[in-house]
Amino acid sequence: MSDKMMELVARRFRTLGEPLRLRILQQLEAGEKTVGELVDALDAGQPNISKHLGILYDAGLVGRRREGNAMIYGINDPMVFRLCDLVCRSETKRSKAAFEALNGRTKVKR
């Protein structure tokens, strides 16, 4: 992988490293939403949601369009959900293995 490509990949991971951004993406997975709808769904402030939407937009993960006075956001790169699924599966396996290792070392007295 070239240095330029590594930087692009690292940028994508940095973008996804913020839990609120992941929550926004999760909301948008069901379909397009306005900023106001995201504010209500995520119980977060409008300036904060708008800031994170801007970061997601700049990274190419979401798209936006204007409809009247409203800005509507939607997923621009659905591959992000495959990546999240891979990470979730990996974390589930890791947690399960850690639990089993702990369980194997701990004896329950009756």
C-alpha cells in the first residue's frame, strides 16, 4: 500500500473513531434524515450534530441535498456498514474468548 493510500485509510479510521459519528451513521442506515430528525433521535445538540455531519460529509461517508429550508443527509458510502460489521464480529469473538478464558480459570464454589 502506498503512503498516500495509508494516509487515506488512516483518515477514514479517524473519522469513524468518534462514537457520535457512528450513531449518526446508524440512524442514516435506515434512510435519509434531516438535521432536526437526527438531533431528536440522538438527543444531541444541533451544532454538535451539524459539526459531525460536516466531518462525515468531508470524508465522503454521507451525502446531502437541500429540500426547501432543510438539509437532508443520507449514506454516500454503504461499505462503512460492512466495516462496522467486521469490527463488531471481531470484538464479539475477542470478548467471548476473554470471558471463556476467565471462566476457565475461575472455580465456582458450591
